Amino acid sequence: MNFYILSLVKAGLVAFVLLTFCAYLVWIERKVLAHIQLRPGPYRVGPHGLLQPLSDLIKLVTKEGLIPGNVSTGLYLFAPFLAVALALVSIVTIPFGPEFEIFGVRTWLGLTDLNIGVLFILAMSSLGVYATAIGGWASNSKYALLGGLRSSAQMISYELPLALAIVAPILIANTLSFKELAEAQSGFYFGFLPKWHVFAAPFPQVFSFVIFVIAAFAETNRVPFDLPEAETELVAGFHTEYTSTMFAAFFTAEYANIVTICCVTTLLFLGGWHPPFPAEYGSSFIPVILLLGVAGLFFFHAGQTLKTRKWDRFSFPVGGVLSLGLAGLFLIPLLQPILVPFFWFAAKTLLLIFFFIWVRGTLPRFRYDQLMRFAWMFLFPVAVVNLLITAFAVALTSN
């Protein structure tokens, strides 16, 4: 009975955290892009604009949902639902940390463990193309139809190098389970170099990592591969005719897919929840040091009351107290086996998400012919060669 209750609690917690983080990922992206472009970003709704996602949600929910004439109503309404469902269901196979015991039940820091978890993620990403294709076709708009067609061709093209990049680390670990993939990357070479797949013997998967990240940009329709929704020529692409909550559903699915693909990258190539250096070098104390440093910054800025906005005089001390509280949690021996691995997993994932945002603020959009040529004439052949070399190296070392 405890197992089922714990599973329901974990499912609700993961859903709440994921949806909340997707909402605030929009705020983070707007803030990062604003700083890149020397703008303040959102700051009027709440301290530092922290209530902006709630304001956007209220606006989208209360906005009138218009359905254009002559659309295929059933498919038009089904497309955003399919996009969100496929994006959210993918997270169930992601482990966020190692096994631990709570209330006498042994469980993992995640929802479930599929021995074919990698195949499940690939299947969900493959089905995701139907959401944009159906939405574009059902909208009865040439702009939306072209966006849907672009998305179908782009996602199918980049799924091939993405899958080949995944197979290479799977050959080294010899498993399709994300938990076993993460556990296979524990330990260190020479006592200091982590056994992550980007460094792994017999053939480091640096090329697989780069190929996978590039294909992930295309799979999530992010700059410089956002041709399906190119506003310069297609207004907004496949979601041109969508408004209100249906419009929000497509963007929720996009940001949920970014979170999922960054989690998968962490598990496949960056060691999952394993730290980048051994515990004797202080890997378990890094979270405490960082949080204390963040608290110090908060309190320092709170002291500059004459140079800060009115909200800062309250928000900075609150942020400092929260940081100190989190640092204290990491010092509790009972919680360390759970919080420290989760910290390293979250840190790697957040760095990858930041990289997604950084690229959007710095790179221009490709032309569509350049995008397709890059996939078939360069990325796919490189992925095949990398896979063949990896397979040959694994075969030699396994004998």
C-alpha cells in the first residue's frame, strides 16, 4: 500500500514541478535574452518580474478562444492536446537520482524504471511530429500547412542522426535503461576523470554528444532550427491559427520537450546524478558552498538599499534566507543521499537549458535548404561513422 501511495505522491510532485518549471522557464529565457541584448526583461509584475508567468497564464486562460471557419474542428482541437500529452508522458522514464528508502519502501528518485526507457523516449519524440503536422493541416491555412510540412520533414530528418548518436553510448553501457546507463558512468579514470560517456573508454563519445545536442535543437524546433514557426515568412507557422489555451498548450509542450531532452542528454553523456569529481575532493559540499555564496550575494545587494528598487529591499533578504535554508538541508545526513545526487543532476540539466537559451540569443536562423542539407549531407554521415568506430572499438575491447 505504501508503494502505491508513494507512487501517486511522486507522480503529482513531478507533474507540479515540471509544469511550474516550464512556466518559469519562459521567464528565465526572457531574462537571459534580455541581458544578452542589454534589456531589463520583465520586471514590473512582482519582484524582478517573478509573477510574469502567472500573469501570462491568466491572460491566456481568460482570453477568448477563437476557432477559424472551415477548420477540421476535431483534429484542430486534438493537435495541442496531443502535443502536451506526448511532452508530459516522456518525463515518466527519467530518473533524477539513485535509489533510496522512505517509509520502509525502496524507491528511485523518479517515477518508473523501464528497461527500454531509451526506446520509449524515441517513440514519444517520433509521435510528436503528428501534433504539429495535424495542427498545421487542420487549421485550413497555407501558413500553418507549410509550417506543419516543414516540421514533419525536419523532425524526421534529424531523428536519424539523433538515434544514431544515442546508439553509441548504449553500445558502451550495453543497456536501454536510463538508470543502468547512469550507473554505468559512476567512478573515475585515474582517480579524477569521470567515467561519463563523453570521456568513456574505449572511444569517447564527444562526437555523439555534439550530434545529439544539434539534433535536439531541431527536434524541439529551437533557433537556429525553428523553421516550422519562422515568423519572417510564415507568421507563426503551424500554430498561426491557435489562440488562448490551445496556443499555450503548444508552447508548454515545447518547453517540456526542452526539459526532457536536456535530462536525456545528462543521463546519456554527462553521468546523470554522479558528480564531476570524487567525494574526497568535496563534491558533496559544493551545493552548500554555492548556496552560501548565493545567500551572501543576496544579503550584499539587500544592503545597497539606496541603489536598488523598492521590491529589492524585501526580495533580496527573502532570497538570502531561502538560500541559507536550502544550504542547511544539504547538511542533514539523512537527506544528503537524496539531495546531493539530485543537485548534480539538476545542475547539469540547467546548464544545458541555459545553453539552449544562449544559442537562441546569439545565432541566426538557417534557410530551410541549408537545414535539410546539413542533416543529410553532414550530420547523418558523421553519426554513421562515429557509430561504426564505436562499435569496432567495443568489439575489440570485449574480446
